[in-house]
Amino acid sequence: MRHLADRCLAIAPRPGPNPTAVPGVSVYRQDHATEPAHAVYSQCLFLVVQGHKQARVGDDTYDYDPEHYLVTAVPLPVVSRIVQADPARPFLSLAVGFDLDEVRAIAVQAGEALPAPAPGPPQRGLASC
């Protein structure tokens, strides 16, 4: 992970979102823990390279760190905060945007190769895995 963190630091010299040469991919950097802030997450996969972040939707809290990614399938209002970051080891994450119609097309092509959805009530459009 250290090698990936070094590459992210080179791409993200300043706090906040830093675009990459790949459309739809950015590196987010934050040098300090933050207070909760309101945001709207769009369809995106968040891969944390270093640090720890939380997102809250209603009463549910989603943690993501190098061991857990966060995915949002639909635009959602969240309250998020950086839990772990400091100048020596800033919070770093890769944000990979995606088009839901393209994901649906891939799922149709995959057909029965994909597992059936879990039974039960619909879930939020956000998950930490």
C-alpha cells in the first residue's frame, strides 16, 4: 500500500479532490481529521489508500478505510467526516465514478454468472464492504 500511497501523494499535492489523467477518476486528499460536513455522493466507488472516513445516511454509519471500500449506486445526501488523517499520513482515497446504465449492461451480459440478489427489503444505495 505504501507504493500506492506515494503515487497518490504525487497526484494529489493539495487537500481536496485532485483529477487524474483517467476520466472519472480522482484522488482525494485530506491532511487532518475533519468535522462532519454535508455532501451529495454520486455513483462512485471509493477506495481508501490511507486513513479512515465515515459517511452517515440517516441513522446508518458507513466506515471505509484500506480494508473497506464504499460504493454508491445512486446520488445520496450524506454527512461525512475524515476520522483519521495527519500531515505525515494524510487521508488518501481514489474515487472512481461510473455510469449505472453501463453497469446494468455488464450485468445483463454476465447473466447467470452473477449471484442472485439477497432476498429482503431494498437496501440503501450505499454500502461499505
